[in-house]
Amino acid sequence: MAALRTLLPRVRAPLRPWPGCPAPRSFSSGAGFEYIVTAKKGKNSNVGLIQLNRPKVLNALCDGLMVELNQALQDFEEDSAVGAIVLTGGEKAFAAGADIKEMQNHTFQDCYSGAFLSHWDRLTRVKKPIIAAVNGYALGGGCELAMMCDIIYAGEKAQFGQPEILIGTIPGAGGTQRLTRAVGKSLAMEMVLTGDWISAQDAKQAGLVSKIFPVETLVEEAIQCAEKIASNSKIVTAMAKESVNAAFEMTLTEGIKLEKKLFYSTFATEDQKEGMTAFVEKRKANFKDQ
């Protein structure tokens, strides 16, 4: 979460202090954003791309950025043409952490009464699959944001970490929980207690990321994966995502019961009939998302 100040001494390029993010603004669908850039990608424009865009501060996650991110996620969720989403940053940083200047003077009462960071996990409630394309630093809140996604692709120079301990706090947006589930207790405990980072290669070996690509091709590779996902039935894809995510919340017995229910539910869809018929007829399925 709060990793930016920890990172700054290690970055050779000088960074000027920046003003705090302005108060969150409301955005209607299609409106311009200040801290992110959005676009539709893919041959069929069926992939939603969201790029974090505060490069001067290594994409520090201020409240205004998170409000915009949530709005963009809602827009793509409601867009019937979009079947998957790619979330990325810049080549130097996916996101180097939360905006420390916004939070440094918060009190316990501020955090508790205001449910501080409670809107950060909107991403986890999106039904469409989300791929994080991580180049450069994914530290603190940036690492937590990537872990909220369904798939993580990493550039070969990416670095992951939860260094909040070095500035006198702990992860507050799921870092201690999701990291432990992804890489196991020992490595997660070491990263959280020391503040040390791991490379893309170590992250892949530990199971945090699924694939590593050259920096310059990472986003395109993520878009290609998203296109492949988007070509399937959107309603069945949502069921598959729900079932996999349930594995982190349920016992094995409960999870298998849910999987069976969702499996049976696919037989109520037109896409299941089309998919199996196309397989038998040795042709490509034409899914209607129904």
C-alpha cells in the first residue's frame, strides 16, 4: 500500500514533490479522466484497456485515481462488447504504492470512521476477467492492486513488494492476505516483515505471476490473452471466474459443491448448446452470451 516514500531513495532519477491529488470528481460514462487513460483494444474492440497515468510520481495511487479506476471498471463492466480488461501502468512503474502525502496525517478515527481504502477492492467485484500487465515497480498498494486482478503478466524487469513496514505501517488493501495465498506463508512473511522486493522471475517461480515477457511486448501479450478470453461465452466465463475465486474462500468440499452448481447452470445457457454442438460438428462456436 504505502510504498512510494520507501521507493524514492532507491530511484536515481530525481523526483520533485507533487501536490496532493484533488478531491475526487464524479465521471459520467465516456467522460475524460485525469489520472488514467482508457481505450478499447483487440481486433474486435472487445478488450478494455486501463492505463494508470501519473508517471511523474510512479503512478502513486491517490484517491482521485482510485475513483477514476472504479468508474472505468464500471464502464467496461456495463459494455456488452467488452469481454475482458487489461490494467497496466508505465514501463518504469505499474504503481509504486499509495500516495503517502494523502495518508500521512490520518488518525485512527479518520481511518476507522471513514472506512479508509474500502473502495479500493471494487476491482475484485468485477465479473469480467482482469489481467494486470506489470512493468517496473509494483510495490505496496501497487502490488495489492495487481493481486486483485485475475491474471498477472509481468515484464522482465518488474519488481513486487510490500514494504509498508519500512514506513511504520502494514499493508492495508489485502497485501498480507492475498500475497500469503499466492506465494505461501514463508515468502510472504519475509517480504512483509523485511520490506524486501522480489523480481519478476522470483515472482513467477513463487506463483505470483503466470508469465514473463519483454518490457516492450508485455501489454500487447496481455491484450492477446484478453482477446482469447473475450472470444468465449461471457456468461460462462463469469461462472468460471467465480468458481476459481471460490477456492480461496471455501473448504474443498464447499468449493466442489459450488463448482457443480455452476457447471449444471451452464446447461441452462444457449452458449453451452452452441459450444457442444460446434464441437460435435467440428466448427468454431458462435457464442451469443446467452
